[in-house]
Amino acid sequence: MPFRLFVFAVTCLAVLSCHRKGCTNPDAYNYDERAKKDDGSCLLPPSSQVTLTFNHSFDAQAVNASLFEDLIYVNAYGTTLSITKLKYHISDVRFFNSSGDSVVVDGYHFIDISQTGTLSYVLPESILQNTYTGVGFNLGFTPADNQSGSYAELNAANWGWPEMLGGGYHQLQLEGRYIASTSDTNAYALHSGSSIRQIAGTDTSFHENYLYFNLPFNAVNFGTAVTLELNVNVAEWFKNPVTWDLNTLSNGLMENYDAQIQMHQNGKDIFSVGSIVQ
């Protein structure tokens, strides 16, 4: 073939390749890895729209905004306390199927129990219908996502974490009042962030502090729409392995490195799976 014809043929093939249309969704039955532009022909397998709901308690007692200010809870140390604020966020929800693989939905959800609309989270992406055996997520952000100023909703909620402590965002704000050893009532504020560091001492590096949860449940074949309840036991923040004494650990905890580690340790059992409704 003459050189000019060869160049022309190669050019035409390159142009056709660059403009090849087809299904570009890798989840589709007819995914075309050579397609450069989606033509709307994707044939997707059935999917499930999943909603998470959040139910809060203090062991056997309900926790909700209507009970704010009431001194009705007793923690593991034996201290009577109230709850006046409970805010936190989760991120990167995933579901584990029967083969052990996971389907991850990127994003986060901010919960403020004084705002009933935040007590449910419709996942921003549907997941493939399958048999699932567990749910996972983070309390807070992984280091890659914990970037200061990145989320408009969290910025508006004053959810930022001090730069001197690692920046990014809070992951928990739990506040209220407690009956002190002097019989007076004092305020407490348990705040934790996704990044922490020691202010004093030789180790001044930042350390990740988010919590990852992997909660198994009996195998469920997800249908078109699924609502999964997450139970949140606030009492766990005050026990196991650290029996929390509010008389000594009630305020100024953001810059208290040891207190941040202890909150992280106590937070590992706060979530459990409740009902799953289809």
C-alpha cells in the first residue's frame, strides 16, 4: 500500500476510534471498553435504592430532641446526665455481599438529632440487587476525604476541626449537663475529630482518628427499595474500655490527645443493625 494511503487509513481508524459510541458504564451487561461516548444503550442489572435510618438510645432509654435538657441518663461511672446536642457524620457506606465483596457508595451524611430530616439518609447511588450480609461505613472521614473547607454543608454547620489539631472536620459533638460530685450541674462537651495530634511532647505529627464499622447481619436479598435501621447507643461513649468520669473529662477535650484516643476506643461499639425492611 502506498505510504499516503496507509497514513490515510490509519488516520481514519484513529478518528473512528475516538468517536466510537457505545455503553460506557462498567456495571452494564453490554459495557464496551472501547467506547469513548455513551450512546444510551446500557443494559443495567436490577438495582436497589437504599435508605439508612438512625435510631438513638442511651442503653434502654430513648434519646431524641424532645428529651433534651432532661437529667435522666446514668452512665457507666454512675453519673446522671442530660443530652443537649448530638451531631455526627458518617461517610463511604458499603454493603458486603455473600461472596465477601463490597459495593461502596461514596459520600457522607450529617446527622443532627435536633433536625428530624437528618435521621434518614437516602444513599446518593443505588446498589446492584444481590444478597448482602453486612454494612460498613466510617464515623468521620478518611484522611483522603478529611480536607478543610471541602464540604459546603459542613462549613455552614461550623463543623470544621482546628488546623492546629490536623484540620478537616469534627466527627462527633455530644454535649449536655451532668450532676457533679459536688451535687452541682456542670456542662460537658465530648468533641472528636477525624485527625488528632499531641500539642505538647515530642510527637507533633497528625494521626487519623476516624472509626470504621463493619456490621454483619443475616443474609438479605435486597429488592427494589430497602430501608436499613442503624441503632446508635450513646451510652457506649461512656464505657468499655474506658469508664468515663465527667468530673475529670468534661471539657477542653479537643486538644486532649489522650481523651481523643479514649473516645475512639469507646466508640467502637456504638452502632448496631436494627430492622431491614423491603
